[in-house]
Amino acid sequence: MTDSIFRSFDSFNLHDHICHLYCNNSECLDIGSKFIAHGLKTGEKCLVIQNEGAISEFADRLVESGINLIETRRTGLLIETVIQRDEYQDSDTLIGKISSKINRLQRTRILINEERNGHEQTLLKESKLGLLCNKVPSVIMHQYNLEELNQKTLLDLFKSHNLLIIDNMLHNSSLYVNPAELIKRIEYDMRPADLLTAREKEVLKHLVDGNTNKKISRELGISARTVETHRNNIMKKLNARTIVDVVRFAIQNNIVEY
């Protein structure tokens, strides 16, 4: 299937996981806002996840599409969530944010636009999002700036999304793999250390040094609550019950040197 995206906004099916590869900010806003506007006009709940700088202009595009922002926000039909860069990169945090905002019985359109695109765990993150998309009545569109992606990340996106938007055209991905199968492959091939994001490894180094959450938050420029989230994710990923287990792992895997 290949068709203009502007003729396809009413053709998405439940559990479609769409990757929009855009070339400029205007294209990103245009397609993203039309995706959400169509959902609102058909009575779907819509969740928009983006960085703070994009909120105002995105809202303007929705108004241009005929959306009454005051009413849709008041009724809870439109939910807008600001997310920080670290939270985009941590798949568990991102999925937790989404899960806390949606009703698992109500059809929902979800739009995710990242401030910075592409990192070493894109495939794992998108596979987990795909798994969520299959479990709840949702359609997810994730927007990536094509100019910021390397060849490996681009290949990962083709594997983890069943639909692709490129140059305003909608395509089926011939490389798509079921997300449950992808996660099995990824976790089989990865060492425990590979499961940690770059930020989690930074937090881990500070934990090994005996720093408190408050001190780590000052050093890394993030909130103490975010540090606690990273700490919990580290222990979960490493199957560690105590901080001693975490320290031992860090030393054995050369994440820190002594």
C-alpha cells in the first residue's frame, strides 16, 4: 500500500503503529496536528506527548483545523503532556507516562514527537511501544526527524512500525516484525549492561560513589524524582534487590573503575 497521508487519516486501524519520518518542522506540525484533529473530530480520545517548546504552535495548528481547544481539554478528550529528553530515552518511563493517561477500554490516538531523535535503544523502546499498542485500543504515531537518524536507527524504525510516512506518503513496512518477537530477540542478544540507557549509566556511577538522589540531581541537572525513577529502573533491569548488588554489577561490568 502506498497512498497520500492526507487521504489516509480515516483509514488507520486499531493497533496501527506508525512512524512519521519528517524533513522539517512545518511538515511535522502539519501531519501531527491533522492526525490528532481527525481523531478529535471522530470522538477519539487523543494524547499528545511533546517537548515544551512545541506546545503553542501545535495548539495553533489544531485551532486552524477547527478544533475547540477549550472544550476538548475540558472534557478530557485532548490530553497534552510535556516530557523531558531523559524520559523519551527511557522506554519504561515513557510507557509509564502513556499508560497513566489512557483508558484501556477507550480508543485513543497517541502522538509522540521527540525533541531529539535516535539513541542506542530505539529498537527496544519502539518494540515496547508496539507491544503497548497491541494490548490497548490505540493508534500510535511516533515522529522522527529524518536528518537526525543514522542508518541503523532508520532500519530499527522500519522493523518496529507496521506503517511509515515518508514524503507525505503512507507505506506498509516490508521489514516489520511483531513487537513481542522483536523484544525476545533484543533481550536474548543484549548483556544486562546494554539494557541501561546512557543516563541510567550516569546515575549508576553516582550511586556507586555513594551520592544521594539530591546530589545526583544537582550534578546531572535533573529532578530528584527523575533520579529516583532512574534508580528504580536500574534495579529492575539488573534484577538487583539492594544497592550492594548494583555496585557489584557496575564494577564487574567496567561501568566504573576502581
